[in-house]
Amino acid sequence: MKVTDIRTFLMQAGKPSDRAWASDAKGHQGSRNWLFVKVYTDEGLTGIGECSGWPRVIETAVLDLRNVLLGEDPADIERLWQKMLTAQMGHGMTGIVGAGAMTGIDMALWDIKGKALNTPVWNLLGGKVRDRIRIYSHASDGETALDLKRRGFTAVKTGGVANPLQKVEAIRNAVGDDMDVMVDLHGPPWMTPKDAIILGRALEPFHLLFLEDPVAPENIEGLARVQDQVAIPIAAGERAATIWGWRAMIEREIVDVIQPDTGRAGGISQMKKLAGMAEAHHIMMAPHSGSLGPVAEFAALHLLAAIPNCLMLERIEDDWPGRYETITASPQQKDGHLAVPTAPGLGVDIREDFVARHPSKVNVSVAGGGYEPGTENESVYVQTRLRRAATFKTKGRK
């Protein structure tokens, strides 16, 4: 079998409902692009993948890598991944654009191999550890969190820096102690390491499952300080790419949960290696899915079915309705879990006509909602929290 073509399908995805994300960064919600990749072969089999990180830019990278893969055997997944990586060396270190391009192609190659062998991708990764994957969604208030609990969710995450303690307090009071609660601080421009430590300590009484991205992702020393001084498991890594992007976090054990983005981590091949690296250090995996489309979600389900250190998967509940029209099949959800797909390959494809009806318009935005009042137009990368008494205390404290 030989690769005969690689094509891209870029679309503008509608924003989720206002209650779907805990963040109030409306500009970010309204600028999601989904980039799908199809790999074609001379035997008629095709594979589907998804790229994220900066989709409009990554599309160009995918089409450039196309020339590296034409005529190759799609079964040689690891060799082709290495070939794509070395093909980019002359352009500098590979970040999320290069890794995002390789991710979609790698995903599609696994899809082809599964179809060729008439077996699900999880079976090629070592077989199933579990039949369903626990998921969590998002809430900014107790009412939304309680509604998620009634719908079967057993975990909920809130985010942003605006009143985080008050949000967590309201959510914990609404859902009780039998539901896991997480907080995402989103990295920059929200927190200095000192502020993250102060806030983390204030959050300790709520017994969070994890505190996510308390500092900027490149601030490894700051992250280590938070890990050492806050009695909450720390999660990070959604902006990293390839196994080298997580190496320091894992080897120094400064996170308890890694959160690779299934669309830009480097592919299923890299995420399987990453899971092994993490397992050796008793670190769990909970892939990021905040801005991803539905194909990457399928890939995450296959991976998480096959690794021992799966914690859970992020999912936007009440997403844009077009999400489910974009694909030919949707994962089955029940009791706060998604069933592991059983069809050959990934078990999903895109509806190309629907994608074509939603052309890309914009793919960048400046996040809002986390800056200090009056400083939003500065768009700085790092801020110290002001009005500290209001930021770092709960309602119950006098």
C-alpha cells in the first residue's frame, strides 16, 4: 500500500453555549477552527486525523509535509513520524505548528492501519484496559455544576481567575463531596508563581482533584515551586508538544497529571510514549480537549482505553450543535463516561459537505476575562493580582 495524497479540510466551528466553558473569554470561544486531514492510498483506504494548535497555519505545514510522504507505505507509522520530524529540522525547533501537522497525519495513519487490519486502533496499542472513559465538563456556578451531576457527570472543572475561590465554594456547596472538582488557572496572563501559591493554599480546603496550569507553561521553576508548596495535585501540559515538551515536568515529578492536547501533542504515537514516561513516575494522564473537534476526541478514547494511567478526558458538554453534524458517528455517553469505539480504525469520518459549508474566517483572539479591571487593553503576558483581599478569600471568612 502507498500514500497517494494528503488533503486538508479547514472549518470555522461555532462557539459552545455560554455555560459550556467556565472561562468567560468570549473572543476565544468564537474563534475555534477545526482542521481535519485525510491520507489517501492506492488501495482505496483513507485515514482521518485532526490537527490543532494554530489550525490555519498548520494547514500549510500539512500540505508541505505531503511531499515527504507521497509514495510511502502508510503502515510504517513510526518511521514516517521520524521522517516528518527530521524534514522540519532546518526550520528550527518543532513547536505546536510542526507537531500539530504531524499529529493529524499520524492519527490518519493509525486509522488506515486499523481499517487495513479490521481492528480498532486501541487493539493496535496493546488492547483495552477499560471499556469506557470517564469524562468531565465545565461550570462557573453551582447551578450548572449540579445540573451536570444530575446528568451523570462525576467531575467538573471551573476556570479563570475572576473569583476562583467563590466559584469553587459555590460549586462544592452545590454538588457535595462525592463529585470531583478541578480549577484551571490557564497559565498566563493570570498568575505569578507567588500568587499561584497563595491561591492554591486557599483552595486546599476544597480538596480539588487537581489545580491546572497555575503558572505560565514555560516557567518550569515556578511550576516546581507551586508543586512543592501547595497540597493539591498539579496538572499541566496542554500547550506542550512531543515527548520532549513534557520531559522536564515528568522527570522532575513537578506535575501529578499531564494534559496533552490530542490534536497537537505529536500524534497517537507520541501520546502512547508519553503515557509510558508518565507511568514510570506515577503520573496520570487527562488529555486536553477544550478547543478540539470531534475526530481528536475519538483518537483520545482509543489511547485512553489502552493505557493504565488514564485519569479522565475533558469534554465540552453542550457544545456547538454542528459538532455532531461534522462527523459520521458520535461516541456513546452514559453516566459520565464515553464508551470506547469498537469499529475498525478510529471508527469515525467527517462529513465533507458540512465542513465545506463552514469556511474558516478567523483563528486568533486575545483572551479576556482574567485581566485586572482597567488593564484589558494592555494584553500583557504576566500580571500580579491586585485587590488581593477580594481575590484570595472565601465568602465565609471574616
